[in-house]
Amino acid sequence: MSARITILHATDLHLRRSLPGSSGHAVRRSREVPELLERLADVVAARRPDLLVLTGDLVDVPHPLLHGDPAHHPETMAEAVADYRLLRRWLDALPCRWHVIPGNHDRADAFATVFGIDRPAEMRVNGVRVVGFEDWEVADNRAERRGASRDRFLALLDDGDPAPQVHLQHYLIRPDVAYRYPLMYREAADLAAAIERSGRVRAVLSGHWHQGEPALTVAGTTYSVCPTFCEWPHRYRMVTIDGDGTRVETAAIGTAADRRPRAAAFVALDRLIASPEAPEVLGTGIPLLRRAADAGRRPVVVVAWQPDRLGWRAIQTLADAVARSVRAAALELDAAYFVVAGDLDPAVHARLPAEGAPTADDLFPKAERELGLDLSGSTLTGGGDALAAAASRHGLAIHPSE
């Protein structure tokens, strides 16, 4: 093989900037991603890849819009499009070529508004065919390669063009990763068999699985599942393909300075809203959050969640509504935790997201680890006796409800 290509691969940005709030998983630092991308641009300038690729979950689209009718959510739709435009401006300013595909947290029509309805699926870089597959989850949250995407896939493997190929997709083909939330294509084994029989595909680059997986080479094809960019330490991969093979290097832009411990102000949702049916923030809640921000503490909302009464999408929708109400007071919420009882019935526990949800005892060490907090300088307001007792055990100061 005479062709040589170096690809910088990042994935799962879960970006929010125009959209209020953050991901339902606080570890995903949605509101920090625009600044993190500027640092990634410095990496691009220094390492000079031939191509940068992003393999889905570019924007963290709120569930009501993600699964609903945009006509019912015009403000959220406009904000999502604005966040895709922010990303497009960043990409267009890079000194290298780029290719992006959506993931299961992206809204297809908002993505298409910015990146084009008839955007090319294939590009040729240094003699290598780079092909993006825009596949989607169907029944039971499993992705399938269907219709035109499957036709393109089969044609690529048998079209007479001997140029080496790189395939991009959000979901996994290899390795086989078992997880509570489906990560693999339903027909992953068939896709892998077709790829490996063809002998044409040098690399298959995926995202979706935030932990990532070590690169795996089978029959000359290297499968690389890149770790997420939105979670510390904000990793990416450099993939080099040449006559000597395919090499994959994992790197990160996170530094020790990013994790300098910062105190937090944990505020229970019962101090912010009157009830889940009335998510507008109370007049007494805004001063709590403003004092936290003025004191340099990270505001963290703690939501007492009863999953037998309110599902995962519904509780995130509530948090997004609170974030929108807070924004009206010129503040932003970038972290929320949904706390469950420690004695959940197994049937109710099964309704939790695959990532789980903390109990009162788990909350503070989890937030310390995920957000880089200084618990000894942190405070808790509201939330009841069990949460206060857990906070005290971890060295937080308990502030009286106001």
C-alpha cells in the first residue's frame, strides 16, 4: 500500500452551549466542550493530521426534541441548530479536512440543516476512501444498517476500486461489548464478516461506548472504538495507516490543572421548584445559585428521583426545564444528579439508565470523582435528613434551607 493517512478521531462530544443545561449524566461536561474544542484545535495545528473525524453524539439534544415533533419545541430546535452551527464554524476553521456523522443523541434534521441534506458520504484523502455511515437505532435501541446505508456498504466491498477504505460509524461492529444499553449493531457479526472477507477495509472507527476499547485487528482490518471526548480526561485517537499497517494512539487534552479541586454548592431540587409539575425556579432558589456562583462554587442540583413514578426521560426533561428557568435569571446549570433510594425493588432498579443512579451515600464521592470537587469546601442546602447525614459524613457544610 503506497497510500498514507493520519486521522485524528474524536467522538461523543455531547455539546451544549445555546441549549440550556447539560447532559443527564453530569460526568459528560457538555457546557465545557466548546472550550475543549479550542484546545483540540491546538492539537490539530501541532500534529497536522490529514483528516479529523467526529463519529456522532455531537450535540446533546434534549429528549423532548430528540424523540418528539420539532413543531412542538421550536425554541429547543433553534438552539440545537445553533449548537451544530457552532461546531461547523469550528470545523471550517481547522487547517485540515474533516468528516462528521451523527449519533443517537443527535437530531437528524437539525444536523442536516447545518451539514447539508445531500452531504457526501465518501471522501478520498491521500488515496484512501473514507466513508461515513449514518445509521440509527430502531427497535429496542439497537442500531441497524438499513436501506441506502446498507446498499452503499455492500457496494463498497465489491465495486472494483482497489483503494483502501476507512469506515466511520457511531455504533460498534467489533469488539463484542456486552452492556445494559445496546452498543453493537444488531447485525454486527454479519457486517464484520463482510468487511473481513473483502480485504479492502483498513480501519473501522466507532464511538458510542464512552469507555472506549483497545484497537483490535482481525484479518487486516483494525477496529477502533474511541473513548468519549466529553468526559475527563477528554481523549481522542490518532490513527495512522500506511504500508506498515494501522497504528492507533490514544491521547488526551486534559491536564492536572483542569482537575484542581473546586468546591461545589449542592442544592436540592426541593429548594428550587415547588413541584415537578411546576418546574419554574422559585424566587428563593435563584439567590441560592447566584451566591454559589459568586463564591466560586460549582452549582450542582440534586434531584430526589423515584423511578417507579417518573421515568429516565421524564426526570431529565424536568432537569432541562429547570435549567431553562435558571437561564432566564442569567445563570447556567451544568451539573445535576438524580438520587435514588438504596432499597429499590429489583423491578424498579431495572428502570435505571445503564450508567445507574447514585444513592445518598454514593452521591458525594461520585460527584467528587466526576467533577473534580473539593468536598471539604462544599455545601448542601435542602434534600432531607438522609442526604444531610451523607453530606456530613463526607465533610460538607450543611446550609439551612432559605
